[in-house]
Amino acid sequence: MIFTLEALQAKEGDCLLIHYGPDEPTGLMLIDGGPPGTFRRVLAPRLEELRPAVADAAVEIDLGMVSHIDADHIAGLLDLTRVLTEAKRDQRPPPYVLRRFWHNSLEAMIGDVSGPASLSRLASAASTSRPVPRATREDVSAVIASVPQGQRLADDLEFLLPANQAGVIASGHTLPLPDGPTLTVIGPDQEELAALREQWEREVPRDEDAEVAAYLDDSIPNLSSIVCLVEFEGKRILLTGDARGDHVLEGLERAGLLKGRRRTLSVDILKLPHHGSEHNVDQDFFDRIQARHYVISADGAHGNPEDETLTMLLASRPKDDKFTIWLTNRTGRKGLGPRLEAYLEAHPDRTWEMRFRDSDALSLRIDLGDPLTI
């Protein structure tokens, strides 16, 4: 039986494939698409390798998902849906077939976002030099730009999958894939989303784009990331997007996975939130979620993965524990390579491993069952 997580080279973003089934070709899930350029450089070539050896055969994607509307997760998926929408309009055989797709657009989560604080105004603000407070300029600009990207994806999906009306994907939602894994959504929480809608209607100012964007930056990414537990053949993968660690723990408690004597959750793979940023996790997060494999998709941008995150992870495990930390990049921005080397040198007698994607490979793979050979 095959159950493999594949983390593609998405630089500072996330782009994951999950393969499953009794043999090859397997069922396939696609989670996030990485930042601009990921589709052309990595995702499209990898999907081409998975194409059946039949004329005009399409790669079937049983479930596509974007965890949230940040550009380093959504941009590559927009490139993919653009290819599919062009093929459908031109009545050409599509290179890929999407069976279903999970996406929480801002409009789906909050409701009507028309009016003064509209998507079009936010998009316009992103492309102009409208003043933004200096301390938040980079984050606010990224969030403003991501909102219309999310709407474009929603529009593409409505054209491609008109029957794919799953509503808002929130905790309590489950999906058993035919002959494959069962997905349990851990977050976002329905009550949190209801509070978010109420706060948007009551408090969000409608006259200053910068203030609206600051609200989005503070609230939407923290609350909207889809957190999902994928279970197959007794194995577990926890996908966290860019969610806050305390929200992940609260969601696991609501699902009954951290309760009573079960004060810790054991999984086979934990995809670390927000590329290993210390701002999304604390010691309690790592103490309560234990994994055989930890995956960090990052290239040093914004300092990720941060040393503080690795230190908390190691502090959660006995010194003689055996586990593996997987990173999509051994070298990268902001001195990533020397930092990681120094970290390894500081732990010469470790029983844990740190493993990296081969520099010329499109991805790294973690096989929880039979090895994937494609």
C-alpha cells in the first residue's frame, strides 16, 4: 500500500502532493501551489511525470486544496486553474482533471464584501503607492494582494467545477476519499468564523483601505487556514497551513483527539505551520503533537525556519528519541545554510536526523507505506 507525502520545491511557500492507493498510478491530492513561478518550475513538470502513458490522458487530482489566501500558497494553483480554464474554453483535452476542490475565499467566509471595502478597491490599493503604516507595509501589501487572488481562484473553480459546492470548509467537515484516506478538518472553527463575520460587519472601517487591510492581516490568515488530519491504513498526516499553533490544539481538542488521557497526539507526519516560524508555535504545541517526521517547506525567507522553532521541537522530545526533520532547502536566503550547519554542529550526538531535498530534485518524499517509484 502506498501513502506518500511529497513536498515540492516551493521556495518560501507550500506545495504538497499526497499519493495513496494499493499500487501505481495512485490516487492524488494537491495541497497548495506555492508562490509565483512554482507551477512552471516545479508543479507542472512533476504532474507531467505522473501522467499516464496513454494518448491525451489527464492527470487525475482527486482533491485539490488551498489552505488559505496567501500568495505563497495560492499563486501556483491559479496558474493551474488558468491552464484548465483555457483548455475548457478552447474545448481542448485538459492536462489535469480536478475531481473536487477545497477553498475558503474571503467572500465565502465573511459574506458580502462589496461596497467601500470591496475586493476591487483592495486590489487597486495593492497596485498603488497608497500610504500604509511603515511597520505593517510589507504584510498589509501581501494580504491586500492575496484577497483578489482568492476571488480569482473561486471564479475559476465555479467555471471548472460548478457542482463543487462544499461551502465553507471548517471543523467537523470530513471526507472519505474512495479507496483512499479519510480527511478530517480540524480548523477553522465555525464559531470563530461566525465571530469573524460579525466583527467584519460591526467594526471594519469602510473608508481607509490601509485600515481594512490591517484588519485582514491580523484576522484572516490566523483564522482561515484549513487544518486537516489525513488518515490512511493506520497512518496519520497533519496538515497545518499557516495556522496558529494554539488554534490547531483547540481544533484537535474539539475533535476529541486531545482529551482526557489523550493529552498528546501522535502522528506520522506533521507539516509545521507557517514554514517553521516561531510566531505560529510555542512549546505546548510541540509537547502535545509528536511526530515521526516533521516537514518544513522554507528557503530562509523571513528567517524561516527559525532556530527558536527547532529548539522548541527538540525540547519536546527525549534526548534519545529517533525522529526526522525534513527541509525542502538546505541552503537559501538570510544565511539559511550556515544557520542549519551550525545547528547540526551544536548537536553532535543527536539520535534524530535532519534530511533535505536533493538540490537537483523537484521534491522530497516521505513514504509511510510502499515506496513511490514514479
